[in-house]
Amino acid sequence: MAIEFNRAAYNKVFNDLDAFRDYCRFEGKVFNEKDLYKKDSPVWQAYQKYQNYLRMKNRNQSRKTYSEKK
């Protein structure tokens, strides 16, 4: 009987952890692994706002290039 692991879930968690660590390192925030996915943590909230900022920035860039092509 073999145990099957959900590798995609493990990869997502570790990739998120690496991205969160890099954000804390470059922005000068205190990194704590416990804050990953913790909605009431100020560092996690700041990281989520930063991620949303990047997402919106990319979306607006693609809209600008699309409108320029018309």
C-alpha cells in the first residue's frame, strides 16, 4: 500500500513561502514562516496588497498595449 502525496500542493506552499521570504527581504519586513496565509498578520496583509498591485499593474499594461494597437 503506497501513500500518494499531492505534489502540486506542496510545490505551491513552498513557492509561496519563497516569494513571501523574498518580499520580506527586499522590503525590509520581518520574515516569519508562521505568517504565511495568516490573514490577520500585518506583514501578510502588506504582501497581499503588493501582489494585488503587481497584478493590477500587469493588467493595466496589457490594456494600454491593446488600446495602442487599435
